[in-house]
Amino acid sequence: MRHFDGFHPAVLMAYYLSAIVPAMFVGSLYSVLVSWLAGMLWLAAVKHRFPSGQFALSAAAVPAMALINALVSHNGVTELFFINGRAITLEAVRYGALTGLMLSAVLVWFASFSDIMTSEKIIALMGKLPKLGLTVSMVLRLVPEYTARFKKVKKASDINSEKETGSTPADYIRFMSAVFTWALENSMQTAESMELRGYSSGKKRYSPYRFRTEDALMLAFIIILQGMYFLPIPLRTAFTALDCALPIIYEGKERLKWTLFSLKK
């Protein structure tokens, strides 16, 4: 059984661009809502658990953005109430909520992107620019890796201390100092490792990824689906749902094929 992350890195990158870019720039509520919902389902499939953290972030981002936009922008014709003589309009609240939902959808898709598009795939995708690929892959994993290291340092400090640490600024400064020291040591090790692997020689490196017929068909289908932005809103929403649910549909098809094959044995 072939999983969706088994496609060529170019196909995976094209798919995530087709899912993330519309969520950022298409101002249709239904399209963004469909994108967020499909992204949550796909993230749950990738993580093999319900993404409670992303759900909580989305639940907080939508009302927060609605409130902030309503307080900052007073454009609109439907006045709800007044604060210090400034109107809070329904249009400003709706636009802020839509912005929060768009931000949540993008973050959800990037969460699964960081798991699917590994550093090896990004480096292979860069082709003749291995140094750039290495830099991009390191930047993408920078925040989650440093966050995980910070948690490890704090947990080690809690174990070695009689009381819980991290409650004062001095504790956080000490933790960050340990993280930055580790980061500097890790960067030197990475530089030496990449030099030994031939990144400074300019020679062509082996890539385990081959562009096959199935990859070409999937890429062509993704490109065809991008014509949905020229369709009326109802059809556009339907094609957006199909595009965002593509990995879930593919995984379901593969699991069904595997189940039927197992029953025949």
C-alpha cells in the first residue's frame, strides 16, 4: 500500500501550495472553512490522533481576530453598538473572524507540511542547490526543534530541583542559555557533517526519489483542479473541497485496495 507521502517531493510541494495559497488569498468563507476542516482531518491522519493543539489555536484565533478587527476598523454599514463614540460594525467582526479562520487554516496545513515534507525531501527538491535546500529544511524545523529542546531542559531542571522551575525570568534566561549553547554546538556538528558528505564539492548527489507515471498523473490532476478559481462560488467551493480532501481520498482508496487484496488471500 502506497501512502500519500510516498509521492515525489515535487508533487507534494505542488499539492501543499494548492492548499495553502488559496487559504491565504481566497476571501470566500465557505472555501476557507472547507480548507480548515479538510486540513484538520488530514493533520489528524498524519499525527494519528486528534490535533487538539491546532483546534484550540483555531478556537482562540477566530474570536480574537474578530475582536481586534472590530476595535481597529470601523468600516461597515451595520452598526452593532458604540464604544467611546466609535461604531462596532457587523462587517468588521465578520471580516476579522474570516481573517482568523484563514490564519488557522494556513497554520493547520503547515503543521502537516512539516511532517510530510521532511528535510531529505526538501533537499532532493532543490536539486542542484543542495546548500539552499539544507538551509530551508533547517529553517522549517528551527522552531519545533528548539521548542522541544527547551521542554527537555525545563524537564531536566524540574527533576534536579526540589521545586518546580520556570516561574521566574531568571529560570527562563537560564533555560534559553542552555538551548542556545546546544544550538551553537549542533550547528558546528552539522557544518562538519555536511562538509564530509560532499556539500562543499559541488558534485551531484544521489537522490532516492524518482518521478514516475503515478506522480505525473497526480501532478496533472492537481494543476487541473486549480482552474476552480475561475468558476462560480458554489462550484469553486466544491472543487476546493475535492482539492483539500485529495490526500484523505487517496489514503482511503489505498486502504480499500489493501483490504480487498487481503480478503482475496
